[in-house]
Amino acid sequence: MSNQHLLQIDELSEKSVVDYLRVHPEFFMNHSELLTKMVIPHQRGSAVSLVEKQLMVLREENQQLQRRLENLIVVAKQNEQLNKRIQRLLVFLTGVNSIDEFFDTLYDSLRNEFNTDAVVVRMFEMANPILAGRAEYVEYDAQVFTLFENLLSTNRPECGRLSAGQMEYLFPNQGITSAVMIPLGIPKPQGVLAMGSREVSRFHAGMATDLLKYMGELVSQLLRSWSK
């Protein structure tokens, strides 16, 4: 018999074994003595038994699950803290008596509650002419469209490092290195609430944004009552 024919038999036999074990996963339960005799190459060149290999795989999977659980717990705690901050902010803003007090309270509360170095609001549509003198209300021009088109079209907060143009527009000469931008406006986005920090890691792209979007909606609703 030729070597090529023997090779074909070996390949078929190996495939047959694999197919059989897939159909009969209980095989090693009935032949447990084989488990300790089977060896699997290790990454470092040594060999381990099938039982040891299974234990290694299970241990790695358990460690991965543990890390995922720890991450979920961290996120849950962060969301709980964020929710409490939003509740306090809502209480403060519902107690103001003027648009001036509204913005002063908003800025002070966000700086304190979120430990930020700068807070900016820019609204690109002004319904009440009385607000024309406020810095928060600006014209929606080509520059604004270029800088915030994606934010306003997606209506989702953005976290992390801003573009150079966005940074210059929102936080000129303030040394801000990370920020979060939250769309403002009801029923469609017409502005942005931005918080900036001099710490690079304070706001990052992996942050959850659902509660931040919720906060933006609350601020938008309260701001709307003062903008009519």
C-alpha cells in the first residue's frame, strides 16, 4: 500500500473520529480512563492531559466572565451616581425664577456635580428676541453646520477628544483635553451642551451616553419654557 494511500486513510480516520465525538459527546464519560492518557501540546512546548486542558479552558472562561461581571458592576454604580446627579440638577433648575438664574444654576451645578472645568451652552435657534444678547444664542451659520452636523443629525451625545475646530469654538484657550457634547432642543436638536475637562481621561469614547442623553432632554424641556 502506498504512503499516499495510508495518508488518505489517516485523514479519513481522523475525520471519522471527530465526527463521531461530535455526535457522541458522552464518549469520554464512558471511557474516562482515556482522559488522563490523552495529551495536548501546550504553548510552551510541553504537553498537558485533556483533563488539564479542559480545566485551563474553564478557568480562562471563568476569569473572562468574572471580568465582565466586574465591569457590569462598575457601570451600574456609575449609572446610579449619574442618575442621582441628574436628579439634583433637575431639582435646582426647577427652582429658578429667571433665564439668568437658569443658566447660572446650570453651569454651577454641572461643574460641581460632574467635576468639570468648563460648561458651555450654544443654541442655534432663538425663538425669543429678548435672548438675543445672551452668549448662549448664536446664529446657525456654515461654521456651526460643519462643526456640529453629526452631533445634531444623530441626536446622540459624543464623548472624548473633540476636533480642533470644536475645541476652539466651545473652549477657546481653556486647556480642555476631553469633553462631552450633548444635543439640546425639542423636538429636534437645535443646540449643544458641552462639558470639558483638563484631564485627558475624564471623558472618553467608551462612556455610556444613555443617561447623558436623558439629561439633555430634561434640560431642553426646562430651557424651552424660558425661551418662548
